[in-house]
Amino acid sequence: MKFVVVMIENLEERMSRRCDVTGVKPSFGNAVSHSHRRTRRRWNPNLQNHRYWLPSERRFVRLTLTAKALKTVDRKGIEAVVAELRGRGVRL
């Protein structure tokens, strides 16, 4: 029996529920019922997949962003945000 190992680059970064710009990830806590029973739950960030056109590179860049990060990209511009991400070592 043969097994094939496939390496996917940046699998954790792409598959996680994390914002590419702000780094926001799910937070955890308790759901408290009327009788004050506590069960664990998680609050997921409002993530949106968005595709931006980079005029300088003449290509699209796909980012997973929170709603707040979408506003940040609108305010700063996609070129500035991509430069910031690359400064942190993120491959796009």
C-alpha cells in the first residue's frame, strides 16, 4: 500500500478562522442559561472573503477579513495594507 503525502503551503493560515489584517480569532466563554448553567461556547469573528485588485502587480489578491478590517482597507488602501502584511512576512 502506498501513501502520498501532499504539502499545502500555509494550510493553517488559510484554513483558520483568523483575519489576515487584524489577526482577530474566535474568543471563548460560557453560554449561561436562565438557570445559570454554564456550557462552553465560542464567538466567531465576522469574517468575509474578499478579492482585491492590485494595480501595481496587475493581479488579484484574496484576503479573509473581518468587517472592521474591510473598513481599514477602504481607509488606507489595498496597496498600503498589502505592504504592511508583507512587512510582517505574510505571503500573498
